[in-house]
Amino acid sequence: MKQTEPDFWVLEYVTITKHPRTDLFGAIGGTDKAADILQRTGGFLSAPGPRGDYHRLPHGLPVEQQSRKATAASHALLAAGHSVHLDPTLNMLVAPDGEREAALRYLASLAERATAATTSNEVAEVLTEVAAPVLGLLPLAGEIVVRAWIAASDFQGAAPAGEPDPIARLGSTATSMSEAARAILHARNHTARPAQRPATTSPPPSRAQSAESRRR
């Protein structure tokens, strides 16, 4: 029996975004069913446009309220099987500290990988994540310190005479971070090399064997 490919019914794509000039929340695309969901769930209104009708939220609504309506409409559309793009800046379900929590989880996973490493190559992989020249954690952190040092130098005056300048020390700290990254990479390269087995040598003769040999 010859098998045939299934027919997939893909609903038209819906994009919900905010117009950069007017700050108007609008939805483009979709079927009549999608239009019904937008109107019932999000409170969108049908409006004529230069390329056909589209949907928008009523004028005068606070931005936070518009974001909630856009988020609710997008999830209702997804639940109904529509393909939806919701502007990430409008998504009210995204946790404010989501990126920070993801970064902390990533750091914790690196520590776990270092602890659980069973080969030198696995250790080298972790060190690469830390100190890779472009996207390593330490070089990226050093770039942040450099930019903060430049900004702080513009905002802060010179330190009182006779006192160490903490802003100048911030610049030297960035240099130390760069040197630390190079040292870690050097250790990474050494760790990644295959271990050399010591050459096997025959053990020296014992004293008893030497005395017996002399008697002979």
C-alpha cells in the first residue's frame, strides 16, 4: 500500500505589534476565525488600512492595559491553532527577571559540569565557556567593567588629593580581568592536551639480588 503525505492545514499567520510612530497596538493577518478571537478576547476593533482591513485596540487605552489585551489575544489564538508572532515587548507573561534567572542557571550548570567532569577535555570545555576571547563570560564581564569605567569617569570628578582614585582602579581591574582570561585560556590549552604516560623502566635490582650476584 502506497503511503501518501498528510495534508496539513496551516492557518494564516497573525502578527501583533505596536506601531513605532503612533504607539498603536495592531494585528495583521489571520482568518475570519482569528478576527473573531481578536475581537472577543482582546477587544480589538476592525479598521481599514492601505493594504486591507486590520485590527487595532481602541485609542486612549493605557499602554499596560493594551499589553494585557494583546497578550490575552495571542494566547487565545495559539490555543485555537493559529500561528502568532507577539512583539516580545508586549508580552505581559514574561518575568521581569527572566534573563537574569537564565544567566544564573547557566552559571550554575557550568559549575556542575566542572564538578562532574570525568575527562580533561570536559574540564577544557568549561574553561572555554569562561574565557573564550569573544563570547567567554570573563571577557564579556570585562567589557561591562570597561564601559562602566568610561561612564563613571564622565560623571565623577577626581578623587581628593592623597586618596586613591577608585575610578582609576576600576580601569586597572578591567585590565586584570583580561589578563585572568588569558591565564585561564592557557590553562585550558594545557588541560586539553592528551596526558602523556610515563615511560616504563625495569625496577633496579634489590640489594639481596646484588649480593648473590657478587657471590657467584
